[in-house]
Amino acid sequence: MKFGDYRKFDAVGLAELVANGDVSADELLDCALERAGEVNPKINAIIRDLEGEARAAIRDGLPAGPFAGVPYPIKDISVHMKGVPTGAGSRVFKDFIQPEESSIIALYRKAGLVLFAKTNTPEFGLACVTEPTANGITRNPWNLEHTSGGSSGGAAAAVAAGVVPAAHGSDGGGSIRIPASCCGLFGMKPSRGRVSLAPAGEGWGGLSVQHALTRSVRDSAALLDAVCIPQPGDPYWLDPPATPFLEEVSKPPGKLRIAYTTSTLIWGETERDPAQAVRDAVKLCASLGHDIEEARPDVDFQAMAVHANTLVTCSVAATLKRESERRGAAVKREEVEHLTWSLAEAAAKVDGVTAAIALQNLHALARQLAAFFETYDVLVLPTVAKKPVKHFDIHADAADLTDYAERLYSFIPNTQPFNVGGQPAMSVPLSWSDDGLPIGVQFVTKASGEALLFRLAGQLETAQPWFNRIAPL
């Protein structure tokens, strides 16, 4: 199979070719590796080659799952593959191998996916850009001078560059939606509890979730079907849907009451292009028969950000403490980036009572946010407030981090709240700037409402297709 043909199919389509005997899993892997060889020196999306493991899995016989034979990369953080290091974008964990494989990896294998590479991520997934000192910058296939987003920036760049039609990602504050917006992809953050983190507990106090970045809506739905299976001991979980998410994509969403805002939630102002992208999106929704109203949740989002960052800060310190205990020696300052060390130092000033109060306040604010979705079916707002920024505009290893929070939230003021609230949220690639950079639009609904979002996404994809828009790389 030639790349031109390979690129025409999404993951579901490639799996159908394998099932019909039109192409083999080895041939698809050849296509992915050949494309990676061409583009990865330019974009640095893939940071660990697992071809040997992938070929062995094919040779041993793949399960007859819904994605049998489809090449699929794993983000190098949060989930663990047997015998493979999980570096978390850091020099601290460069060669660290967890003894247990993550449940999502086992479910991916059961679905027949060929896990052939690890993708780049910022250190500990902390940044909204992917520029780790440990592995270098991941560049945006639409413009190499601009960020691919973060923290699933490597995954997004690999998909946008055509290496694969879909890739694993995770989202603790926007880390699927931000790179989806930056790279012109569909990115769904599922509800809290939809995908198990087993055998680990929770990420960032329940803020972090796992899923994927895709070119098609149906790939996202089918991948979520494959992994939304609760595991024993999960601290919170949702039952698998009665109707598979894949089936929802082709169903009409009905007449929805849609609220929209072009403003920012946490900080700053929305630039012209993202604001216009929202206005265009709601016009499209109105043309599809939905009721549109300008409204935004009445929640103190700045307070929410402060409390959420207390949890993240303490989680970073806990990660370093556990690693220090494991190795029997303290993690050194020079092993981590400036932002990571600064957060760990800040956590040392947070006592247990303060952390508990932060969590209680987040729960209260999350209830206020949830109330908004008792009135409206969907909220539409910018995924990011600016076009993809240039490299080092928001640099986690800069010597001076005085204005880091302002730079961060000026770019991504609208994603973290829905990690706090646990709502499903998707970035849909409906707009591009005049200079050719993707601009995603974010759609949010109430917790456990992925089916509604998939129905709406399917409707939007049909009305304004994006699958064949190819990055100039």
C-alpha cells in the first residue's frame, strides 16, 4: 500500500481492509514506519521506536478485534506497556519500567491495535506545549514554527502528519483538546470515570483522563467503545453505554439547546480567529436546526484554577517523593525542568488541611458548573484563546517563570474547568486561520453525555467535513 492510499482511510477503514484481506497488518505497519521516517526528523512526534514489539505481536497473531492490524502509538506518560520504559517527558524516568501493564494497554491489544511507538509529551504532562528538555520540541505539521500543543503534542503531530489516523492521548487540563485544536484534529476528552487508569489510582486528583486524538469522529467513538470497561477497584467509574458510541455517530442529535460564549473563562481575552471560529460554529449549528443562545456558566473559574493547581502541585511533589524513595536517593534539581522544581517547592508550603480544602472547594465549584448543563444541552466556546503559539512562548524550562501562569492561561483559559467538572468535552476542527493554522471549537455537555457529543460531532462532520484537509508538511 502506498502512502496516498493509506492516508485515505481512518482507523476503522484500515481495519476493514485487513479484515477483508485487502492489506496485511505488516503492510500497514510498513506504511506508518515509512511515513514516520520521512516526517519525524522534522516534527519529532515519535520518541521511542517499538517496531520489534509490534512485529512480534503481528507474528504471534492479533486478536480479531475492531482495530485488528491498525498501527497505533502510545503517549509516553500515565500508561505503561510491559517491558517498555515510560519516560513521562522527563530525565527522571528516562529508563523507568513499571512492573504492571495498564488496563487500557491490555484493552488496546485486545482490540487488535498494533502498538508500535511512543509519542512525545512535556515533562509530567504539565505544559500546554510539547518542548521537553528530555526529548526536544515537537513541531506542528501545519507550521513548523508553531506548537503542536500539549501535553499530547506528539500524538497530535503524528496524526496530523499522516503517520497514523489515530493516537492515544491523555487530558488533565486540556491535553487532548489543546493539541487537537492546534493540529486540526478531533479530540474528545471523556467523562471522569469513563476510562480506567488501572492499576494506578487517579491522576491529578481525578482531573486526568485517557482517550485519543483522531482524524474522524467514528474512530474516536470506536476507540472509546474498546476501552470504556471499568476495572476492579476504580475510585469512580461509569457503566459502558447501552448503545455503542460508534452507533451514536450516525444518529441525529435532535434539536439541542446550545449556549455559546466567545469569552475566556479563567483569564485573558479571546483573539479574533478563535472568537470568529465560535461564531461560525454556532451559525452552523443554527443552520442544522439547533436553538442558540449566548450564555456562560456563573462560576468563579479563577478560584477553580487556583484550587486545581494546588492538587496538581501536590501531585508533582508526590511523584518526585515516590521516585526518591524508590531509588533511595533524592531526585536532584538538575534532573527536572524549572517548572517542575518550582511546583515541588511550592507544594512544600502546602499542608494537608490546605490541600483538603482545595479539593472541597473544587467539588463545590464543580456542582455549580454542573448546574449550567441542567439548562443547556451543550456549551460552545473556544478551545484555545489564540492561534497555536510559537515555540518557547510558554516555556516550562525558562529561567524566569514569573509570568508563566499568565502566559499559560492567556492561551488555554477554557479547558481545565471541564476536567474539574468531569464533563465530556470535544475540540472539533471547524476553522483555520488566514495563515493556515487550525482553530478548534470546543463543545461540552453534562457528565456521562459522550453519546450526545458524538451524535452532534457526526452531524458537524457531515455538514462541514475536515478529514481531507492535509497539513502542508
